[in-house]
Amino acid sequence: SYVLTQPPSVSVAPGQTASISCGGSNIGSRSVHWYQQKPGQAPVLVVYEDSDRPSGIPERFSGSNSGNTATLTINRVEAGDEADYYCQVSDGSSDHWVFGGGTKLTVL
Amino acid sequence: QVQLVESGGGVVQPGRSPRLSCVASGFTVSRHAMHWVRQAPGKGLEWVAYVSYDGSKTYYADSVKGRFTISRDNSRNTLYLQMNSLRADDTAVYYCSAAAGFSSKFDYWGQGTLVTVSS
């Protein structure tokens, strides 16, 4: 089955840029979605189809996808961005939906 | 506004067969595929099951295939997860989620219901 690999943790100072990677075999050929989950809360979609943002999500959140790596980028990081972030794709060959292991973003 | 409200969780003995429910509102439920996603304590998200907008297609994660059954009643705007032969490693918060049309993303999420499998 298809596997997505994320770094367990990323740390960044307020006002700086955070980049969270999501690795997978030829992931650039798939649509990648990103979710933010704060403690005790349900996940929230922050980027879909590689680089689009749902309404209400700040422009500071952006995404890219090429080759074997997709990336979620958060510009001008704020304390409120501290959360777990998950990438996700669908695997048509197995009719499964797959999440990465998640990355904990710490704002220093 | 969009709401997904799960129920049916609690402490369950191994081998028992609870059923989770998820009542949806604030969107056209019959036009959305629905999923169950779970999260074990301190762990990441794990997709569990999918049902198409009309209930005609269902898919399952290998970890639950043959034990869990997903279904829906569009007349009641309700999604179900029948869980059989529960094991300790099924302990998790179970979220229902809706996906618009044929989208591969999870657009809407409920707040989840905790299922604890313990004797």
C-alpha cells in the first residue's frame, strides 16, 4: 500500500517560515491535501489539491507538490499555528485513503 | 452551518459489537461521500472506511476489513459504523468526515467519539 512519510517534528520561531514535507513515491502525480489538528480538536483542511486553500484559511498557508515530495509552507508563523499537520492522498489502486504520520509544529 | 455529530462511543469489552452513528446537517448529505477516520491515543490519523454518496460502494482499511461495516441512511442524514469483534488496538477517537462529490479530500469533520476497548 502507498506510504506517506513526514518528519515527526518541525520547530520555527514566530514570524519565520515553516516547511513541512510529505514524501511518497511519485507523489507529484497525486493530489495532496493537508490538515491541521490542534490538541483535543478535529482536523481542519488547510490546503487541498496540492496548493488550494479552503475559504477562511489564511494566505500564509500554501502548498506545492513535485517529484517525490509535497510541501506545506506556513509564512510568518504565529503561536496559533502550533499544531499537528497531516498530509493525505487517495490511492486509487487499492481504494484506500492514506495519511502521513503527522508532523508536530512547535513555535519557539 | 455544517455539523457532523458522532455518538455511540464509550468503554466496550473485547469481542463486543457497538455501532457508531454520525448525524449530518448544514449541507446536502446525499451528494457527499462519507468516511470514518480514527485516531488512537497519542497517534496519527488512520482512515477506516468509505461509503459512496448513495451507499452503493464501500471500502475498508485492511485493519478493519471483515470486522467493521459502514452504511448510511440518507433519509435520516445519518452515517453508521458497525464494529464487530473489537480488539484493544481498536481503541481510538472515531471521526466521521464528508467528502464533496468525487473529491479525495475530507471536507468536513465531526468532533469524534472515543471508543475504549477494555475488559
